[in-house]
Amino acid sequence: MSAKGELSARAEGGVTGARGPDAIHPVARLPEEWQAVVAALGERPYRAGQIFRAIHGRGVLEPEQMTDLSAPLRARLAESGFTAPARVAHVHRAADGTRKLVLELAGGARVECVLIPMTDAAEVDADVGAAVDDEDDAEPEGDEPRRRVTLCVSTQFGCAMGCVFCASGQAGLIRGLGAAEIVSQVLIAKQHLELGEYLRNLVFMGMGEPLHHYEETARAIRLITHPDGLNMGPRRITVSTVGLSPGIRRLGEDFAGKVGLAISLHAPDEATRGRIIPINRRYPLGELIEALRRYPLPRRRRITIEYTLIDGVNDSPEQARALVRTLRGLRVKVNLIAMNAIGASQLRAPPPARVEQFRAVLTDSGLSCFLRTRRGDDVSAACGQLALSGDLVRRRGD
Ligand code: SF4
């Protein structure tokens, strides 16, 4: 798929589009859309709220298990084609507690979502997930301290952006996910929380470019933040983008800047960025920085800048200084991560001393900068490794 027309991109897999409520996957329907559906079934309006709460509040993805509904209504929902949008194919557990869930979707597509528990050693990753600063940071009520978990979800099967350091980008785009498939990752992941854990942050940082698939991403956010459902605060959600500036503007307008923003920047200048992130030629760095300046960021919030250090490509002290200049005047924090190896790629991480040198330039300039630890390396769950490369490559050849 070409980058052209990405903000209105539609694909298979239950994407919502501009259709009537009965044509929207049940898991992607908002309460007001359920109202229309239950009215058409001759049911009382309160049934709409019951069904929405069953799906999004209790995570029930099969009508037969909605035991507070009448048996005839459950049967009619099942007859209408209400099936779970995803099922767990595999769970891989890394030594550091990270769990990667491989989910099978309609048509045999497979995507991954990753549960990342926040250990003390991983606090820098908590920072990645949250784009949250200090306020309103209370833990849930209860006697026992509880462990925060960040969930990373995918929005596409493959990705059209082609970033050179990313396994998903190398595989290309197969299809976008419907909002039902995106939300199901959250509902299913909640069932895989372990004792003492709670889902605190959600990052759209898995396979795919969320703003290349804007309608379904935005609908998923509306569902996830709905008070009758998962009721996640928008400030607990971070959308990570490679820099589609029209999508950034739209996200800022639609959610009043409350949804956190992470930018995969990875280069301080147009030329370097164009080499490693092809979409930069369509949405240049200058335009991206301008979109960030205009993002309606709430007080005390910052935009997260992701910068993957690649040996000999973007890791020199001069480039660190250029990055400082590019980010001047923006409310940001920078997450540095040494590149994860992918496949047969020649690209690799810089030596640790060079990483430290780069970081020192940023911190000496007053930039807030974190060196991210790699999580889940042993299950290929770290950033840029979220492609099921064999599966994707096979499908590309279909
Ligand atoms: S880094 Fe993100 S935008 Fe770039 S190819 Fe990978 S998934 Fe797509």
C-alpha cells in the first residue's frame, strides 16, 4: 500500500468506516450505537448498556457468556455474527516477566500485544509507556501495593512505513486492524494479568503505524476510555507515531491533547531521517516539529521523543547537538534506545560508550533524557521486533 491517502486508509478485518451500527463489529460499537441495534431487535434501551458493560467492563467476548441477558437475546446476538475478534494462539514469557500474546484474527492474520510489568529496574520503561508526568499518579485503592503493567498494542498487521530498523516495516503492510481487534488486545491482555498486577498504561507502539489507520485507532481510544467500559484515562494512553503530521493534528483536535504522544524521531535532520524513515520524504521533519508545537499539550505533560541509536548512522555527538537544536522550545523528554538486532540487517547498536556520549550531550543541554532498558528481548517483544517475520514474509508471498 502506498503512503498516499493513509489517513483515510481502509482495510479488511472489520474496519468500521462510515457504516450503520449493525455493520460495525459488536466489540467496536459505542453505547449509542448499541442503542440503535437493540431497538431494531425490539429490545428495551437498557439492554444496550448491559451489552456494552459486559464486553468492555467485564471482557466478555462471546454472547453465550452474557448471562445477564435473556437466552433469546443471547441467541439473536450470536446469530447476528457476534464472534470474538481475536483468540490467543501463543503466550511467550520472557525471563524479565514480559509476556507476548500472539493473537489470531479473522482471515488468519496474527498480531502481537505485549504486557510489560514495571519492575524497579524497568522504571525507565514505565516512563516510555506513560508520557505521564507527576500529577494524579495515585495507585488503585487496596492494602497491598500493586504492580503496574504497561500494555503495548498493535494497530496493523505489518506496516507500510518501511523504517529500516524495524522488523514490521521490513515486512510491509498486510492489513489494518478493526477497532474491535485493537480493543480485544486490551480485553484479552487484562485476562492475562497476574496476581498483584493492574493495567496502568496503554501504548499504541506495537506492529503498525496508528495514525496511518486513524479512524480505527480513534474509535478504539473512544471505546477504551468510555466510563461504562474499560474506563482508562486518556492520559494513560500514548499513541506512538513515526510522524504523520496531519494525523497528529487530528489526534490533538479529537482528544483535546489528552492522549499522550510519542514520536519515533530517530534522526535530528531531514537527510538522515529520510534515509532511515522513508515517510519523512512525504512528511518532512520541519512539518512534524511544527505539528508538535501546535499539539494542545495539557500543562505538566510532555511529548515523548523516541530515538533509536544506530551505529554510525545517527549516533554521533554532532547529531546529538543537532537533536538538541531541533527540539529546542518543545516540551519533550527523550527516550534513547540502542537498536535491537533484526534478521539479516547490517544495522546494529553503537558501543555502550558512544550511547553514553550521546546521552551526555542531551542531558548537558538540559534535555530530559532516559536510556531505555530492553524488555522481553528473549521473546522478540522489544521495540522494532514485533513482526512475526516468518508469517508475514510467507503471507507477502501469497
Ligand atoms: S517503526 Fe513503527 S512506523 Fe516504522 S515500520 Fe516499524 S511499526 Fe511501522
